[in-house]
Amino acid sequence: MQVDVLFVGDFRFPGGTSTSIASEARALAAAGYRLGLLAIATSPLSDLRPIHPEISALVEEGLARFVPPRQPVTAELTLLQHPLAFEQLPAVPPRVTSHRCLMIVHHPAVDAAGVAQYDTAQVAALAEALFGPVTWAPVGPKVRESLERLVSPPPMTPEDWVNVIDPQAWTTDRQSPLPRARPVIGRHSRPDIAKWPGDRDTFLTAYPEAPDLAVRLLGYSEALDEIVGERPANWEVLPFGAMPARDFLHSLDYFSYFHSPRWVEAFGRSILEAMATGLVCLLPPQFEGLFGDGAVYCTPEEVAGHVRRLERDPVARAALSDRARRIVADRYGPRVAVARVAALIGAPRPQAPPADVVRPRVLFFTSNGVGMGHLARCMASARRLSQAVEPVIVTMSKAFGVVRDEGMLAEYLCYFRALDIPHAVWTAKMSAELGDILDYYAPEVFVFDGNVPYEGMLAALDLRPEMWRVWQRRPLWRPGTGDEALDLSTEFDVVIEPGELAAPVDRGPTVDRSDITLKVPPVRFLDEDEALPRPAARALLGLDPDRPAVLLQLGAGNNFDFGTAAQLVFDLAEPSLGPRSDLQVVFARWRISETATPLPAHVRLLDTFPISRHLKAFDFAVASAGYNTFHENIAAALPTLFVANDHPEQDEQWLRADYAALRGLGLAARADDIHALRRGLDALLRPDIRTRIAAACAAAGTRNGATATARFLEGLAMTRKASFLAFRAVEAEVAG
């Protein structure tokens, strides 16, 4: 793989680092440079963080390509982003050949209190071991000063590698009269306490507590209340990420930026964004070297006075706004990014067709289960991975054939009960067999979907520490169960929890561990637009288009008897006895069912996967309240009588069913309560009740968490995990 410019770093960084990388990359791509992104994980960041959306957008728009972990790459210029990303060896060493390499220093080496933020010598040694000679490029004067004060400063570029921004993407007309009752002062920042004023007095002067002024703060966290105390009445605070920065800045009239004395601002990316929108910025004098006459420099105590002065002088305010935008365009526009790269490697060359690259793999491993939920959830995410990543599914479910039907690689491992061998023997057998599979497919990411992590599985993973280890587990566990299994969460890098519509009634042990999980919306196999339209679904199933139809989705029946519910529906539509002989009944059979339910002659069989593709064919359903069926039916707005599987090894399905009834999303009955079952059926035979339930389901519609899961896993697959091996900078010994 060949690129002109290779960006290397942890692309999960929030805030200015990632947005700066994205802005520079866009400018270079627009000029015709070929760009690569080589992702490595850093220890300071939580592994729950996804790839920054602005970095992901570069790839989705075809402006840059991720370099997979095992892919060799040649670059004219390599830009190492942020020293913190190079404090640890990556588990999979990058295979990079580069003609020129710069360390873009986004953070000072030492903070205002004199505390080292990273070991410069250690970072330099590791970077050179991986990429060859490296020149350091500070992003601003404060970073340069911190490096120059070191006993042994690293070699540096003569000019700062300043942030760039496309003014056109941020511009707005601020010369027209503002239709607000009072001017709005504000700012946005990450919720890092050091990036905000360090005491109450500074806070309430930089962001004035005054009835004639309004204050809006994006990124304000509850932790800051310990400094501020009671929030002023004229403040509006929003959490970090509550809205796009551009939209937020357009809601302000003035941008006031002051921070703790402990913080050394490397550049001031948020200031640059504010100036690009034409905001009047009120800043400490330290920023004058960067932003010249495009801002007002003052103390926090002077903020309110300057705002009131400029409100009385709209001509001066407009002139200041124009100067701000002009400085941004001249000093920090896309031309700056292109010019400095061209000075190092020349103008872009004609691009050859992209060569084939290694496709990293994500390997999903599922338990057997009494249903198909584990397998279906993994398939839902696997089928949404982009073409850049290859999914492999290893399962203990006998329904593994559906994986191959979807065109994915599939392997089957047998559960110990099916083999009729002792558990200890099976554990050793699993460790060996799974180990062989992992060695053959060499995945970058291993995803386990099951309730209890297997000892043999963990043993196989321990021998392969370079792989990301992910546990995907649904909530709504029974109280008093699973604590021992949940303690194994520490064996994984990430725990993903698919969303649960019935989460408000969850009382299981996973609730208290939600702070260590990556939460995604409810996971479904299909999106709404993938389901067959009603006429097509009915035609495919051979259903009369003018008669009502009910679907029976009662699970595999391997550990629980739903016979009473099924028989009631059979009898309801029996031609000679049933009161609704016009009712068409379809029975869905799971691929893993161990017994075949005898079906009356008037009942059709649906033996296909996924069942959700055909849901629009039906007027209502009688279904188990398992995770997948529950969320698929509600998403399809199919009125359903949910019947819980009450086997003690199952989750609390009765709670899921009762919650649906409480919300009007369906009806609920226990499998042994014949009267409740009959009441539910009678209700669903009424069109007005079905219409009401369908409307409630449509109103509760949620995004499909399978897409979010796939994007996260794809980011992991492209990111080199940090090695457990320590790198030590040593001086070469010279003999003699």
C-alpha cells in the first residue's frame, strides 16, 4: 500500500486533536494527496471510545484509507499524532517505510505546575524504533516553549505545525442585527476541569452572572459545580457532545475562553472554530501571538465591559468579526496545510489505482443457547461491517447453516452436552480447537456473545494477547444470578451491552455494572426497509390477502413448553370448530428445535431465517418474549401477545412482556395462564386494539444498534492494541 501522507495515532481522541487531524486531512485530500490512517491504541484512553466521527467520515467519503494492522505501507511523509500515542509498543508492529517523519506535538511536555505530561526521551526512542528518524513539530508556541526548556530538547521544525480549518465549513453572517433580547456569551470545551476556570470568581466574571447578559456553555460537567457552586440564573449548560460545535457557536454572540492556571493550552482549536464563524472572541493575552488583531485580549473581569461596549458599537463589532475571519483564512486555512506538505514532499503526483490491502477480520464466537439470539445478534453486526473488514462466525449453535446462507464464513464447535463428554475434557478440547481457528483466521477482534465466558475460550485468548477481546451480553438478567460470570468482565477489553426497551424495569446484576459497558441501541437483524412489503410477504407465504393472519413465534421449545398457547391459536382457527375460521395461522419453526411440533392441516409452517423479513404479512403475533423477537416485533409495529419463557436459565422475559403491556407496545400473558392467553387473543382480534398497539410501537421506534456495534468493531479492527511489553529507551554500548 502506497500513500503520500500517512497519519499515525489514536483516532479515538476526543476534542481538538482528532478534529485537527480531520481538517488537515481534508485539505490535503482536496489538493490531491493520497492519505493513509494508521491507528494505534494509547493507554490513557478508555477502550470504550469509538473512532472519532470526523475521522470515520474521512474514510466513508473516500478521502483517506485505514491501514490494516498487518498491512505494509510506504509513505512519502508520516505524521505521528500526539506523543501520548507513542508511550507503548503496539501489539502488532506497524510495517511502515517512510521518507520523512514528523511528530506532531498536540500537547505541552510539561504543564503549568511543572509536571511532565509524557517522557519525551522515551517517546522519541520508541517512535524512532518504529518509524526511523523523527523531527518534532509543535502545534503552537506554548508547546515549543515546553520542549525548549527540556534538558535535551528533541529536534524540532523551524515553524509551528499549526491547526488548520476550512472557514467555509464554519462561516455564518454575523453582520445583520442580532434578534436576541440580550447578547449571548459562551464557549465549548471537553469536560476536563483544567480546561475551565479554576475558581468561582473567575468563572463568574469570564461567564458573567448579569441579568443583561446570557451565558451558554457546551461541555460543562457536574464536576464543575464543585467550583462554581450554585449556577447563575442566566446560565444554560449543555453536556459535551450535546450538539455539533458549529451549531452551538452559531447560537452565540461572543466567545469567552479562560481556563485553569494549571492548564497550558497547546493551541486553542475551539478558539479557531469560534473565529471562523465570525464570533468576537475574548481571550487571555497569551493568545495574541496566534490570533493577532482578530480578538479582544483581556482579563476575566473585563469580559462584561467589553461585551457591553461592543453592543453599543455594532460597527466596531462587525469590523472585529471580519478581522477574525480574515486571520483564520490567511493563517490557518487549507492552503497552509497544503503548502507545508508540498514544501516537504512536493506537489501531489498522479495517483495509481489503489492496490489490494489486507482485510482485517472480526471473529464472532457465540454460545449455543436455547434460541438463536446470540447467533442472530452477531450476524446482525457482521453483515453491517464494511467491505474493508471480513467477518467470521464461530458458533456452537446447530443453526450455523444460516450464517453460510448469508454468505459469511462459518465454523461450528460442538457444546459438551452434545458430545456427552466430561466438562473438563471439553474445556481442554475447546481451547485447542478454538486456538487452531484463531491461528488460521488471525482476527484482530474477537467478539463473544453469550452469558458465561468459557474457561477454554479464555485460555485460548490468553495465548493471543494482540487480539481485542469483546464480550457482547444483553441485560435483564435474573436477580441473584450471574455474578461469577460478570466478574469475568475484566478478561475483556470491552463489554458491549445491546439496548433493552424494557431497561426501566431491569433489576438484574448487570444494572450496577453499566458504567463499564459500551451501550448501543437495541440490536436487530434487519432494518425497517429490509423487510418485505405486506403484499410481497403474503404472496411469498401463500396467504390470502383479504383474510387476517397470525404468526406463532414461540421459540425453539427446547427448554420450555409453549403448547397451551399454540393449541389455543390452533383451535381458534380450526375450520370446523374455531370461532374464527377465516384466521390464517402460520407457525414459525426455529432451525435448532429438537422436536417437531405436530401441526394441524390448517396451519402453515414458516421455516426460514430471518423471520423478521416476513413480519409485515401478519396482522398480529403470539410470541415468546426473548430479546430478539421482542425488539424485532416492536420495531415492525406488529401487535403481539408476548408470552414469557419462564425457565430459570432464561432472562426475565416476563418483565419484558409486562413492560410492553404497560407501555401499550403489546400484550402479555404467562404460558400457564390460559385465561390471560385467551383475553390477549380476544383483544388482538379487534382491529381497534391492533391499531392502537401498532401506533405505540411506531412512536417508540429506535435506531438499530447493530450498525453502531459494527462501526465500533470496525474501528477496533483497524486499531493496533497496545502491547503488554514495556519499551525501554537504552543507549547503545560501544565496544572498546
